Amino acid sequence: AVQGDEGREGIVRDTGRMAANAGELPPSARPSAAALRNAALGAVMRSCEGKGKGVVAVQGDESVVHAMKKMAEHALLAVPVLLPTGHPRAADASERWPHVLGKPNLLGFVDVQSLLAKFVEFRREQHRRNEGWRKSLGEDEEDFMDSEEVVKELEDIAASEQFLHLKSADVVGNDGAVLYQLQEDANLFQVVQDGFFQGNPDPKQAIHRIAVFNASGNIYKMISQSDVLRFILHYGIGGLHETMEQDVESLDMVGKHGLITVPENLIVIECFAYMIRQNVSGVAVTDATGTLIGNLSASDLRCILPEHFGVLAMPVVEFLALLYPESEMLDGKARADKGLGAHPFFDWSKANSGTKAMPLVTCSKKSCLKEVMQLISENHVHRVYIVDSLGKPLSVVTVTDVLHVFVRKEMAFFGERDS
């Protein structure tokens, strides 16, 4: 996600242009080739009814600590940030939606990734002030230690007035869009290409969630990429089956371009700093032989609070072993009786998320796309790693990658190019 003031103007991206071409298919379009264009967003939304207890949101003038507590309480990766009364951005909403009586009151989203990006930014500034800044991956021995000095450093930053006095509006990320409820008739091709991908040919720039607002301007539904993937998998869309039966190698999904790895002894905060620089939300953790032994992502910190940041000084392999004690791949890697091993974050996270086994899911390059989609859906993960016969990672397939395949195929049929 883009962080900082440079991306602030683009935080709430409307999907108004989706309505302009809704339902317009060339006469020659075969249903099989126009599969996404023949399915409506409303069907996806109806498939999600009954899940959850409504939209959990925070006000832009509420503290970032309040937002973190909300996310931890509901085990969420992100929450919408609503416009405070009289906020200057309200005028922007009026211009974007001139024919809607109630304007969307969404400023953007606070998510785990944007919170960590702000924290890493504060840490970088502190290092620069101390003239001890050397920050490329693996360059500093400190990156590979859970020393008391690093623990104290992280705890001090999290307890500082600079961090605690942040407002939710200050930590809004760039990972989200907004949609008016009458656009439920928009087809899934438009939702994915113009909504999640924002017309951008680079999947790494995709957003992961869309907030739907009603005539009163209230956010009443959240739609994620995962919701669309599950709908395609479980409800079926005619015309996609042929693609889903192809193996990931033949679909050109095997390659190092999307795979980011970190060594098992790198401390957690440096893993996330690296993820932020690479603009990814998850990394593969490998041992000394290059074998995949873990996955670290923003999901692992969905329950983190300011008092827990010291735990990010742990080597990533120990952190994951303690967070997911039932994971065989990490057996014997934890030091529960030493140092940060007894940190209260682990009990807190287990109590709120309930996860005991690390969500590390793998497949081979000959696995078909449908199998990968099933692995994502059944294991409630956002990525599946493609490994070789020795367990070494070859590539990674994310929910974004799966949707990109479907869009790419459909665009190819119609002779369209990514814009």
C-alpha cells in the first residue's frame, strides 16, 4: 500500500466508471469468453449475507490505538475510517457523487500494513537522528538479534506520544475503494478490473477491498478479493472452468517475480520493513538450505496492540513457532521459556484469533488453478506457495494473481489491453 501524504489524495478511489459500461457486451461475445461480464456484483454480495455482524468502522479523529483495539477485538486486518463532522474531504465526496443524496463518509482504511508502515517510518527517523542508520536487508547484525536493546527501542517507539497521539486519519492507507449501492449491477469484470485493479496492469498495485455505501452515505457492506474468489469457486461461473482446470505452470504463474523470501533468523520488524519496501503483504520464511518453513504476513499481527511491539524483535522463525504451536514445520524452533517466548502477545493473539496452526499452504507447479483456489478458500489464506520436490519455494500465487488470470484471459478474447 502507498503510504504517506503523496498517496493521500487517492485513498478513496471511486469506481464510478464501472456503471458507464455495465452490461455492454459485443454481440459476438460468447458466454464462455465473457464469464466475468455475465456475473453481477450483487450476486457476490448476496453470497456474503449472514457473514459477520456488519461493518466495523472508526472515526478519523479517533486515536490509532482505538483502531488497533477494534481490529484486535474483531480479528480484522482493516477497518474503514469515516469522515469526522466538518472534515474538508466531505466536499470531495459531493463532487464525486453529485446525484447521490447521502455522500459516502469514507476517508479510507486503516490496516495492519499501514500501521506497520507508520511505525517503521518512526523507527527510521529515530535511527537517522542517532546517526546509526544502515538499512538494507541483512546489512546490520541487529537485524538478526532479539537483543534487549532492540526490544526496548520498539517498546519505546510504541509508547511514545508521537505514536500514541496519532489519529486514525493519520494512518489511512491506500488499499481500498468505494462503490455506490446502485452499482451492484456492475459485472465482475468491471469490479475486478476497474475496482480491485483500478485499471492498472500491475497486480502489485491492486487494492484488496471495496466499501459499498447506501443512499444515506453509510458504509453497509465490505467486499474483498477473497469474497469474489470464493463466489467463483463455490457458485461457479460458466466459462471459467476450462481455465480453472489448467495447471499453474501453463498459466504462467510460476516465476520468482512475486516471491519474496526472508531468512529464518531475521527479526520480525525487519521482515515487515522489507515487505513494505517491496510492496507486498506476505513473505516466505526459509531455513539455511532454502527450504520453505513458514509464511509471515500482516494477518499474523491482526491482534497487535501498542504494548506488544517489543515482540517484533524476535527472530521470525521463533515468533511463528510460538504464535502457531501446532505447526509441525516449526517444531523445536520456539524458546517459550526464554526471553520474549513468554510475551503476553501470544496468549492474547490466540484468544482473539483462535488460530493454532500456521497457515502455510503449498502446491506443485502442476497443480491446477481450481486446486489452488480450493486451498485458498478452505485454509482461509491469501497465498499458496509453489514448491519443488525438495520443498524449496518456486513462486507464490495470491488471490490477486488468480483474479488477474481470469481478467487477462477475458481481455485477450476481446482484444483489449491493460490500460
